[in-house]
Amino acid sequence: MNILLIGSGGREHALAIAIAASPLTGELFVAPGNPGTSGIAANVALDIEDHAAVVAFCHARAIGLVVVGPEAPLVNGIADSLEAAGVPVFGPSKLAAQLEGSKGFTKDLCKETKIPTAAYERFADPAAAKSYIRGRGAPIVVKADGLAAGKGVIVAEHLPEAEAAIDMIFGGAFGAAGAEVVVEDFLEGEEASFFALCDGERAIALASAQDHKRVGEGDTGPNTGGMGAYSPAPIMTDEMVERTMRQIIEPAVRRMKERGTPYRGVLFAGLMIGKKGPQLIEFNARFGDPETQVVLPRLDQDIVPLLLACARGNLPDAPVKLKDQTALTVVFAVNGYPDAPERGSLIGSLELASGVNDVTITHAGTKLDGDKLLANGGRVLNVTALASNVSDAREKAYQALAMIDWPGGFFRNDIGWRAVKRERGEA
Ligand code: AMP
Ligand code: GLY
């Protein structure tokens, strides 16, 4: 079967590796892809916003499955256009993608279905929001309702910061995504990412992961898209996974079906694990980046039948088979990321590092200039290692990183610190 994968990041390179490994895959196309995916698939320059062009490509190339990586095309209804044209698609419809596209929508759904989450209110007016904030006290969390490229959440330690966030969002910092605001209580605990596969009717657990969002060591400095990750997340014990499925994933899937907007694809729950167990911070309608780079290497079965089953509405009952191993990925980012990324620097050969056993290098923000590989984004490479435990995975990943000659980039030296400490019995 021919498959089209949409996206261009490290997540999509990891998906491309898994899809290309399937005996069911005929030709694999990636739109637009990156220099990493070009080695294992055909990159195509499709305008993803032009749904008619995407549909025409699918017909011309006899595409039997489209896999959508990022959230923006989903929220823009790419799955609806493909489905209407009879092309099976892994990824939710526009209305189902509201679970990521509107924080207010998701909070209301949590309230209706009793999904554990922080207490909240929705506001379309700054004065009312500020008065609620003053009544509630700090710390408190202010969120733009819509998609804001990961920047629309302000965790305010003090009231003036929360009020300034209200002014910033209603002042248009995020455009239409900030026409409405959600204000919610601050949750305490440890964060984890959880992924479930959904076929519209039901969901099965895929895997857990934890990422490091801050740019600096010791989890300090500004937030980024993620500087590294590992899977599984030690805090996601079997019991915690079972509770997450029962209390969070299954009620959401059930309610989406009842609303007439069944959810198909991967449902990514950002969780806070605290004294009360798992609480939902947010849903995403797609795989995580860099979580995908650590979840997929652990998959011990062909990914394509799973993706197809989500698209067709016939997920099997059997649990997903995972290797009893830990994967850890370190992001190699461009100097200056995230505030002032210095693009264009030359990346030396990746051959030596790729040769380390059980290490995979995925590309994110790279571009080819002739045969030269250049940095072309904030997060540029991911170095992922698979091993029997997190300490060994970490050692292998850093061993490979040391073999990459790229003075224009930097990485955190402490990815996985919390899990390593736990493994050593120090936490
Ligand atoms: P989100 O984009 O909703 O995942 O939020 C980004 C980050 O803000 C999360 O990963 C958390 O670290 C933090 N965050 C969001 N909501 C809360 C909350 N209610 N309590 C504590 N931290 C939060
Ligand atoms: N790493 C977090 C995300 O993909 O949203």
C-alpha cells in the first residue's frame, strides 16, 4: 500500500522510519519531509493547506493511507477533506481535533464527563477574567483558548503576572487563538505524556513518555518544544496507566462519539500525576515531538496495521506489543534556541554517530545545500538510543552525540535525570 505522511519534523522522521519498515508499505511519500526522510521515502512539495491538491495527489499515487503528523492541518480539516474523497486517514476530523484546538472545549468536555482536571473558568472579557483571578489567588494558570504554537500557556506565580497574561492574550499576542481565555488552578505533581490509539469507538493504550520542556539543565530557562524525552515514564505504572485509560481517555472517546464527532487517531494526554492520581493538563490530537522518537522504537509490532485500524474503525482488542526496553532521545538544538536561533551552520558527518549500536538519528530542522547538511530550525537533530534501562540508553545517546561535529548546536547534558535517579533508588 502506498502511504502519504504529512509533516517535516523529528516526529515525522521517526514515523517514516517505522512505516518504511512495514512489509505492507509500498511507496512512502512525505510532504514536505526533511533531509532525514528523503533517505527512506520520497519527499513531495505539497501545499498542505490546499486540500484539493492533497486529495489529487492521493488519487494520482493510489494512496491507501494518509498519516497526519502535526496538529495544524488536523484543526484545519485535512482529515475531513480526505475522508470525503474516500482516502483513509490517521488523524481526527476538524471537530474531533477541537480536543487540541480549543482548551475551553476540552475543559467543558472534562466537566461533562468528570475527567479529573484543574478547576477552571472560560472568559471572553479581560475584566471578568481578572476579577476571577483575584478571587482565586496565585499560583494560577492562564491559557489562550486556541493553537498558539506551544506559547499560549502562562503559569503565573503571582497575580500581576497572571493579569499581565490576560492583557497580553486579549491584546492580540496570539491573534484569534486568544479571543477566549481559560483560567485554571495550578496543579502540583509530576508531568507525564500518555498516548492512546483511538478508532472512533474505542481506545487502546500505546505508551507513556516524559519530556524536558525547558531549554536549560536542571529544567531551567524558557520553555521549548522539548529538549529530550524518554519512554516509558517510570511514574506511569500499570495502575496509573489503567486509571488514565478509565478516568481520562475512555470517557473522552465515549463523549466524542456521543457528540457525533468520533475521535480517530492518537490521543495524547498531557498529565499531572499528583496525590489524586492522574489529572488532565491538556489533550493533543497528534503524536508528541520528541516523544514519538522514543515511543516508536519500543513498538514490537508493525505500526501500519495499527494506523490503518484507527483510520478504518476496527482496532483490535489485543494490547499493543512493546519491547521491555527504555528509549531516550536528546535534542541537538541550534545555538540561540529558543529565543534567537542562529540558523545556517554546517553540521558535520552523522555517519559515525549513526553507527553506534541501537542509536537512531532523526532530522528535524535540517536542510541540504548540495551535499552539505545545514541547520535550518530550532530543534535540528534527535539522537535516540534504545537499551535495557534508562541509564544505559542515556549513556549510548550521549556517546553518539559526542561523535557529531556541529559547533553551531547545543544539547542538554541531563536528559532523563529524574528517571536515572529513580532507577538508582535515589528518588
Ligand atoms: P499545555 O500547553 O497546556 O501543555 O501547558 C504547557 C505546560 O504548562 C505544561 O506542560 C505544564 O508544565 C504547564 N501547565 C499547564 N497547565 C498547568 C496547570 N493547570 N498546573 C500546572 N502546570 C500547568
Ligand atoms: N513534546 C510536547 C508536544 O509534542 O506537544
